[in-house]
Amino acid sequence: MAYAYEACGEPILSVRNLEVSLKTSVGELKATRGISFDICPGETFAIVGESGCGKSISSMALMGLLPRIATARADRCVFDGQEILNLSRRKLSNIRGNTLSMIFQDPMTSLNPVYTIGDQLTEVFLRHGKGNRKQARERAVFLLERVGIKNAAERLGAYPHQLSGGLRQRVVIAMAMMCRPKLIIADEPTTALDVTVQMRTLALLAELQREFGLAIILITHDLGVVASLSDRVAVMYAGQIVETAPTRQLFADPTHPYTQGLIQCIPSYEPPNPDAELHTIPGMVPSLIGKQRGCAFRNRCSLAVDACGEGDEIALRELGEGHAYRCLQPHDALVANWRLLQGESA
């Protein structure tokens, strides 16, 4: 299958046909449709796309943190050998924060303002029975030091508002590491951080991954982050994965028109041409309420034909070596389109 990743043997997480829908006053909104992927132990799998494409809500479904109006379904959603999508709240809480952790977008809202950093770090450790309070404190100090926070023992008594945004993000990373997880979902881990802090945070994640053998799902809209940190990429648009590939291959041979458009939107490091305009993707994301037909990107695509609006869904087409795309156009035509886009931006 196009979404399978067989090089590692048994994946740490295997998802097949994940669908998340939300009830609204005007009908059912399909937030994600047919999301499928495998993640190997120790790899970084990036999910990229513009805001509203379904990246974060997919991770919320995996963590069991969807709002009440949302419903998740899947043919398969197996983490570490166990089906997790339909677990009871008690059983899921034994996994969440333990072997499966998450780094949320905003560290200020992730941390409780009325509890100290130490209380929040040790609570995770104690909740999952990893040791006593002394061991929890030692683990917290070790991880705070490991993520680059000086005077870690003293910082345990600090409240979130007493720390900078970069330090709060490091605390959240340390919290996710407290119980030695096998997989961390990092949802926009550099949101609201300045550029220098972003780079340090990303370097820290990569270093911790090498040291502890973590698998990471990296959710982002920043293709620069994807290029520097991930092993494989899934590009999402309007609730679907429209292209998936090893990272280097995706940037060398972007195939789906949406992927090509995203990469074209990255500003060039070359001296700017005063007559050149920054590339944009025209049009608007379609409504996801009600039944969807054909390709969701067709109204914004220069290569669209009448057949793109027909049928229930366009299937993924394999190119080999884990590279697949969801488009009716043959690969040769899409390669020619990419070369044309590059010529226009030269």
C-alpha cells in the first residue's frame, strides 16, 4: 500500500483510514478523511499543511482529546501493539503521558498557572507509578538540566509566568519525557517562539530523539522545520493526505500540485529580484461540510480537468520507495509543471 513503511519491520504506530467528523449546526464537518500512515521506532514523521487541514485534530484523536462534538473512526489505530482509538478513558489515561506523550502548541496554556513547575512535572511521574516522590523530583531535575535549564532544582519552585516562552517550551518538553515515552506528538512545538529559540528547541528535540530512541510526529506548517528535522513527510490538504514521501525525495521531486505550491511559497535565500513577486496559492480551501467529491484542491489547481470533480475520492498513486500522491495527472505531467514553476521563479 502507498502509505505503508516497511523498512523498519513492526511500526510503533499504525493508522488506517482515520476519520474525524464534527457535528455543526449546518451539517457534519469531515475534519479528516482516510488518514493512513505507519511510524517506525526512532523516526520523525512530519505532517505538514496550512491551518485547518486536519493536522492537529488528527493528533487529538490519537490522544483521545477530541471535543464532545467530534467523533473518530478508523479501521486500525494500533500503538505499541494495542488498539487505542476505542479504549476506555481509564485505560487510555494509563497510556497518555506515559508511553505516548504530546507537546502542545502553546506552552503557556499547556502549563497550569497556579501550580509550580515541580508539581506539574512530578505529577506525571507519580500518576503513572514510575517511582516515589523523591525519584520523581530527581527525574524532573535531570530532565530540566537535560533540556538546558540552569539551576534546575531551584526552577522546580517557579510558576509558569516566571519563565520566558523559550523556558516554558523546554519545561513542556521535559514533561513529555518524564515517563520515558516511545512516541511524542509535537504539535507546532515552535509556535510563538522567536527564531533563535525555535532553532534551539528543534535542535534539542533532535538530540533527545537520538539519545532516548524516540519516535516523533512533528505537526507543522513550516517546511523549513520539516526539511531540517523529519525523516518522512505527509502533506495534508482539506482533511486528506495528498502526498507522502521521504523528506529528501519530497523536496527534490514534489509531485502533487499542492505540495509544489507550498514549496514555491518558501522565500528564496538568493538576492531578491525587485520585479519578482512572492508565490501564492490562489483560491480558498473548500468547505468540508457534507459529502466531498473528487479532488478537494481542484478549484485552486492549474492542472485540474473535469474528471477531478467526479467520483467519491481520488486514490493514492505509488511512485515507489514510500512516495505516493493523490492526483489524476500522470507523474510526467506533474514533473513538467514543477519545472515550469521553477522557471517562473528563477
